Amino acid sequence: MSYFRFIFLVLLPVFASGQKTSFKVVPLGVKGGTDESNLSAYLIAPDKSNAFISLDAGTINAGIRKAIKKHTFKVSEETVLKEYIKGYFISHAHLDHVSGLIINSPGDSSKPVYATKECMELMQNNYFNGQTWANFGDAGPGFQLKKYHFQTLETHQEIPVKNTEMSVTAFPLSHVNPYQSTAFLVKSGDNYALYFGDTGPDEVEKSDKLAKVWEVIAPLIQNKKLKGIFIEVSFPNGQPDKFLFGHLTPNWFLKEMKNLEKISGEGSLKDLKLIITHKKPPLINEKIIRKELRENNPLELKLIFPQQGKAFRL
Amino acid sequence: MSYFRFIFLVLLPVFASGQKTSFKVVPLGVKGGTDESNLSAYLIAPDKSNAFISLDAGTINAGIRKAIKKHTFKVSEETVLKEYIKGYFISHAHLDHVSGLIINSPGDSSKPVYATKECMELMQNNYFNGQTWANFGDAGPGFQLKKYHFQTLETHQEIPVKNTEMSVTAFPLSHVNPYQSTAFLVKSGDNYALYFGDTGPDEVEKSDKLAKVWEVIAPLIQNKKLKGIFIEVSFPNGQPDKFLFGHLTPNWFLKEMKNLEKISGEGSLKDLKLIITHKKPPLINEKIIRKELRENNPLELKLIFPQQGKAFRL
């Protein structure tokens, strides 16, 4: 073995583990309300792939156009919509998480829409029902156009995502108990990313849904397999608990992160990537949320504030 | 009487009638699909007033921001939303006509939402139902937050619009028979503007809904009281009749205008302002629609292609 080859083989794994990223993310919308052109929707794919799924779908077209404008995508709007997005995972049926999917359905290609039974039935009965919108799916009321396959998810059960290299496991969340939202654990090879739909803190929700998720992901954190967590922080700390409407503040976010750390181990969350989603306008509140999170970060989380159309890696 | 005073008094009415406009319009969204940031919504008020109504509400916030950016409004987003918009008239419950109203309801002020019984029930049962969205209204399922007064409209019956100087009469339209859409005849003093929600041509719809509207407005045209008609042209002429989905093409639009002219009188539509709404993307189609309308305009209609955020007068 030559000296250079030896050096190469010894250093490669070190170099690779420092550089290696597992997922590519393109936010199509990042806000928790008001602005129709920028509502929750996150494209995620394995790092070298363009076979994305969309985690929620509040804004699709306006987000794709923004991503093209920012040179994140160098193909047409149509190509991103029809070819890059292989399926939608909808966390709950509130319109700010699904409006873009509905509005863009006429121009979309055939693909699955994934959701839990509760969320799927709400979408079928209230949106894709032949009354408020054509039924582009293959189940539910109204004439079924069968463009979308409505694939109902069992929680806690990993399923492969068609036409991608990823699989997803859904977990129930509490979003004004007993209203259910969903978290999606995305797996690619041996790497994971966790996406939360809207959720309140367990203590306010009188629920153990977040605690249950922390138990599942703690081992993935310990093994350094969890590459990032998308989680909502909708309101600044000034929002009273009784007006949380099933959302988190920076303080409640930190409290839940500490709950997680209790299981995953002291110091285990240091440098974990936390992508902060669903900040609710007005802009002044969005800035306060960011400031409050940054100024009280004892766990040394790596906070990421996503921007519409700007890609990042996990 | 001085010479100058004589000249002034003789010329004033002529000058005034040439200059006088009756309505101010600010489009908050103009497209018939795809782009969540630019869907059907037209603010209209008497010329000197800021007490607007919104005719449909596909996009609200993104449209207000565009209008402020274009200096159409010199006040805050919040002022336009909460104070300038005195009520919403929703033509039908398809999401591209009502999404902006729903998304913006948490930040809105108390005001009426007007719609026919059919449309109102669809909105109450599918959107403002406590499941897909909180019930911000005062009727229908779910806990009623009572911010909006859901005012059901009887067709053919003029009602005053609260907190404005306008009144409105609703007429039923056929949008894939038997699905109903609505036209709104807006009155301010002795002046009128007519807004059409989505509608197919009578011949394709096997309906007489448009014919009935033409009978009502023909006298207003003869008396020069009708200042403009907002009407949809969703597809280029290439769209086959069987795929119209309850919409108009330039050819069908012209055919309906000729039906109107048969009642209002030959040459009576010359220079009538026709505001073309709901052109469906892609952009190439929008351009073709415009070209086809302009190149075949034997009635010499004054065609207006509205732009988001840019005010015009009628």
C-alpha cells in the first residue's frame, strides 16, 4: 500500500463524516399564517436526489417560483411540481397546511397524498369532495378523478415512499386536544429527519404525544442518526397559555427540548439542528420569536430559521 | 354673467361627464388558479371612498402587500384589512375564491360575509366548521367565534352593504350545472358595476342564467348607468367545450356579449368597460386569451386586463 493510499483510506471516513449531509431541504413556505404566498411546505429529499416529498403543502406554486428565482432549482415550475415532488405528507387538515396542494392539483401529476385517517377524512370530506373542489383523489365523496392516491397512514408504522429512497413513520400529535396533528419521521438509509406539524406542549394539551415522540427519537439522537428536527414555534413568549391554540412559544419549545434531553442524555442535543417553522405574522412577532429562541438557548441547539426558496442541508 | 363664468357653467357638465368615474377598483388577485399569491379578489368602493367590499377573496394578504408596494394604498396592511374592507361577497365556495378570506380571518376585524345560501352552507360546512378551520362566523357547525356575520343573500333582492354607500343584488350563475355560482350587481348612487363569479356559457351549461342577467342589465346599459362588467375568461379558444369545466373562452365570451347586445341594442356595448378576470395559468395561455380577445372585438368593447395591486376607475 502506498503512503498516499494509506493516508487517503485513513482520512476519508473522518473527512466524510465532517462534510457529509444526508438530506436536502427546500422550504416552499415557512410562515404560520396570513401570507398566502408563504405557508408551511418543506421539500425534503436524500442529499443527491431530486425525488422529494413535500412535508405539508400550504404554499406550493409561489414557493416553487421563489426557489427558481433564487436559483435553488434550475428547471421549470412544471418540472418541480410534476417530477420533483413525489408525494405530499399532510400533518393536519387546517387550510394553511394544505391550500397549496388543493390550488395546484389541476396542474399536478399523478402521485400519492399521505395522511393519517383523521386528516385524510377531513380533506376528503371538506376539500376534495366535488363541492368545494373537484375530487382529485381515489377515495371519498364526489366523482373521483384518481390523479392522487389517497394513502392513509397507520401511526407508528414505517412505510416506503413511492418513487423515492425514503420511508416515513407517522406519530400522532395533539393540536388543541382532541384535535390531532402529525409528526413525520423521515428515513433515508441510516439517516433520519423529524418533521412536526402544529403541536401544543404536552402540559397545556394535557397529552403525552410529544413525550412519546421523544422516547422514539432519543436513541436516534444518541446514535447521531437524527439529522434535524422541524418544529413549530408559532407565538412569542408573551402569548398566554390559554391563547396558545395548540402551538408552542420559545419557552414551551425549550421546556419540551429539555424533556427530550432527559431521555437522550445531558448534552446530547448540543449542535442538533432545529428548524424553526410556522412563526406567525406580524413580522414583529416573527422577530421576537427568533430573538427569544436565540437568547435563551442553554442546550446549545443549532437553530435554523428557514427562508422560502432557499435550500439547506441536514 | 361674466364671459368666463358663462364658459365655465356651459363647459362644466361636459367636462365633468367626460371625467367622472363612479367606482374605484383595487384587484388583490386576478388569476384563475395555480398561483396562491394572486387569486380572484377585487376591492371596489365608490370613487371617493375607502369603504370597500371584496368581490371574492382568493388572495387577500399578498394582494394588499402588492397594492401597498405599488403605492395604491398608503396605509398599513392591517388598516386595509381591518378598516378598508367592510365585507366580502363570495361568488361560490371553490377554494381559489375564498382561501384568502379563510387564511386571513384570525387577523381580520368584525364584518359581514355575504353569499347565497348554497355558497354559505358550503363555506360553513367545509371551511369554517371548527375542523378544517375555526368557525369565525355566527352560524354553522363548531364553536362560533362570531367575528364574521354570515349574511345569506336572496337572489334578485337588493340589500344595502353595511358601513358602505353601496348596495348589492345577487344573481345565480351556472358553473357546471347544477353547481351554482353568483353574479353581484353593485350599486352606488345611480351607478352600477357587475361582477361575475365563475360561469360557463348558457349553451354549454344548458342554462338561462346568463340570459337572465342580460335582461336585468340591458336597461342599465341603455341608460349609461353600468360602468363596467367583471367577467371571467378562463381558457383560450383551443379549450374544447367538453373540458370547459364551467368557464368561458374568448369565443364564448363574445357570443354571450352578442346575446347581451341583442337586448341592449346594436352598438350599445361600444366602449363598455369589460374587466377580464380569472385567466388560468400557464402564462402562455393568459397571453393567448388576451390576444384572442383583442383580435376579435367586433363590438368594440373596452377590454381591461387588471393587474394585482394596481387601482383603476370605472
